[in-house]
Amino acid sequence: MTPVLPDGPLIDEAVGRLVRPYTVSDGRTRATSHFTLVTVVQATGAQTQGAFGLDHAQVLALCERPVSVAEVAARMQVPAAVVKVLLSDLAEGGAVVADDAPPPSPGHCARPDRDLLEAVRDGLLKRL
Amino acid sequence: MASSNDCDPLPAGVLPVGIKVLIAGGFGVGKTTFVNALSEIEPLSTEEILTAVSAATDRLDGVENKATTTVALDFGRITLSPSHVLYLFGTPGQERFWFMWDELSEGALGAVVLADTRRMEHSFAAVDFFERRGIPFVVAVNEFDGAHRYRAEEVRTALDLTQEVPVVLCDARVQSAGIRVLLELIQHLLTTRSSHGSDTDQLLRA
């Protein structure tokens, strides 16, 4: 049973991932753009230039609707760092856009403004 | 929305902003239950690489001593509005390493520390971590069946918390209870903002 063009990641139930995680990012572990786990991304639908592989296509398919980096990574079953590299490639090629949240300062928690906090509060209240 | 054949990229700024809240506490304290009860999706798991700078080791070669650890983070999602999506991240288990992990708290709004009154010591590490890092947090006492019920003030004393840190009682299995805990955290953030006084707040109060 060897699928040639699998829809999902190559996962064997007994042994887990069949492809070493960083193979899909050509061994790169650093993304060129700043993505966090909660950065929301979406495919633009723009035609992509350059040679993107199956994994890039898989990322694109997963972010047809707005979705976080963490969700893409979880659904592909690869480390978030790998997805960040793939997303960087796609963002550079104009195939993906990210939310415009300011990148967090290293080692610091968010310093949210009052508007954001009130929006979160109102959203939570609606769920009660 | 543009069709997928459209070559014009989407304009930036239309995407919702992801907001990170950490759900911490020791092993078996109900983190997974808490996230499951609140999440609108089946909770997912992702691996993140956290970097630790080891300060204790000599740097003879001029190369920074950085150790990386891969940790699994379970998370759930709550869509609050078209512009805001809240992500709840359960903190990884190896608590004794947390102090080295800058990325864990990076960009987080704040944290919920779950506590089990039968095993209060399991939450010490989390409380300590957030206090040291200056990350706003609330303590939510998960009222397990059969556990002795303590008052919030008793829990505050047991965990040696300052008066500012809110302590709430909750049932981690119940969605509305979890929402109330998150509301407590947001209220705490709003209050501490006012008392520390950002420019805008001071203007408003003047």
C-alpha cells in the first residue's frame, strides 16, 4: 500500500510519519517571515510562481479559509516550524497573506490595547 | 470574496487576528478537559520548537549555547467575532524547563492556571513561571467531584498569591464555567491596565 499522491501526510498508523519532518522544508528550520502559532493566514488565490511542491500545495489547500499556523501544522501533522517555512515561501510568492497583527516582542507577553480586550470580552459574553 | 481563479491577491488586513491564551497547571489538573469544553473544534495538537539559552555553560567558541526542545501543544479555538479568534494553548508537561522558554509566553494575552485542591503543589511551577515573567494570570480552581471544597481565599493563601491575582472556582467540564474564567482573565487585564495607567486611560480619567 504505497499511495503515490496522498491527500494527507504520509502517516503509518504503526510508525507515525514516514517522511522526516524537515525534509518537506528542504532542511530549513527558519522562516523568512514572522509567523507565530496564532498568525492567521489565507490563500489569496493568486497564481503562484516558482516550483512549489506537494507540501506547499497541501498548505494552500488547508488555508483556503482563514486559519491559524497552529491549525495548518496540526492538520498536516508536521511541526509548526516546518509550516512556517512553507508559509514564508508562499507569502513571498503572493499565494498567501497573513493577518497584520504586530509581531510579538521576543520574550514578552502581549500588551493588548483596551479595544482588543473589550472585543474579546464582548465575544466571550455572547457565548454565555 | 474573490474567486480562487482571481489573480488579485486579497487585500491585507481583512483577516481575523489570532489571540493566544495559555492554559497551565500541573499534570492531571484538568487542562485538556478545560480546553475541550471550550473549543469549537476538536482540540488539535501541534509540535513547536522552543529554544533555551543555557546561561550556565561556558561559551568558549563564541557560539551561543542554545538548546532546542520540541514540545507538543494541545489547543482549541473560539471564534469571538469576524475579527478575533481566541486560541487556548495547553502548556507542555515538562514544567521544570518552562523558565527557559521565551516562546511559550511570547505574544500571549495572559494565562489561566488551573488548580486541584487535592494536589495544589502541581500548580506551583505555573504560578511561579507567570509571576516571574510578569504575565497576567488568573487561578481557576477545578472543583473535582469528591474533592474538599475550599474558599477562594484559602486557595490564595495556599498558593501564596498576591491580592491582585483573581481566584475563581470552576468546573472544567462545563463550557459556561470556562467562559467565566476567561472573562475573569480579561477583566483582570482591563483592571491592571487602568491601575498601571496607560496614556489613554490616564487621559480618560483626567
